[in-house]
Amino acid sequence: MIAGYLRVSTGKQHLYNQKDEILRYAESKHIAIDYWVTEIVSGKKHERERKLGALLRRMKPGDTLIVTEISRLSRTLTDIMEIMGKCLRKKIRLYTTKEGYTFDDSINSKVLCFAFGLVAEIERNLISMRTKEALALRKANGIKLGRRKGSCTKLRILEMHHCEVVDMLRQRHSISKICRHYKVSRETFNKYRNLYPIIAEIISSRRVQSEKDCTEA
């Protein structure tokens, strides 16, 4: 089986150019594409979770996989190496039309795979080093690491349920109860109140009404 694999990250991109290029490549090699796999998915997603994974599981020794670029397989070198290794183990030929790479059971392909693997390992080490250096620099500058308490993530929870929060306040639910209900801290609620004047107004009017009720009693 000779399969053509087409992938784009978003629906705004087009698969036609990739398909046309693979067809022209197949024609130049006097071969015919038996099977097409197309998908709109991020290359960061692991191949096992994509149609590509199902295609590789289906393919047998001697089959051929054609893509326009090596980056169509994945956005990370680590995943690309894993996919290439799987193709080599299953004796699946892999061709890329733009770079002109050929990955099969030949010694040249194995050397090329070794080179890719070395680059992938260097990339992993560099990413790890840059991350550690950035964290060390932030710590040296007195920046507290980790997510801050009452962060924007928690604040968005209240913002997403703004109408419900307003209703709960008007029904005289306590702020403590609202915080427990949405699993946010009092500090986060105070930040939320400062962003929305209507929340502060309702709380203020409730306080005035409570004082009035106490006076009348």
C-alpha cells in the first residue's frame, strides 16, 4: 500500500497544495497513491491520538508513506523520531517530497535517523537548560515562582458566572458562601468586586439595608 498523509493545523489552511504536490511526486516516481489520510489537527498532538497513528498501525512491511514535509508528521523532533523509528521497525518506507528525504532500511537512512535523533536530544537538553536558567533568574530577582493565589484562572470562574453571582448577592447569599460555591478565595472575590462596580454596589446596598434593619429593630 502507498499512502499519502495530509495534515493542517486549522480549518483555515488548505490541504489541496499538499495533495497536489504528493500526486506530482508520485507521478515522477511512476507510482500510484492507494490510500489518503487527511486531518485537521495540531502537530503537537501525539500521533497515537491522530489518524496518523491508526494509519501506521494498519501499514505493513513494504508499504510506503508519503508526506510533503517532515513537519507534517509532528511539530516536535522527539515525536518525529518516534514515528520514524516505528516506520523503520515495521519496514515502512517514508518519503518527504519537499526535503527529498528517504527513510527505509538502507544504511543512509539509518545514518540520517541517527542524525535526527542526535538533534532531537540536543533540542531537549537546550529546552531543559533554558527553562532552568529562566527559573533561576526569576528566583534571583525575587520573583515568586508558581501560580499565585487568586490568580486570573480563578478570577475567570467568577467572570464566567457573573450573572449567577449577581443573583446570589441579590438573594442575600453571603460572600463566604459564594466563595465556597465557586471554590475561590476571598482575595480573588475582592479582586473580582473591584473589577465590577455593580458587585460593589450590591454589597454596599446590602450593608446599608442591614444597618437600617438593625436601627428599626
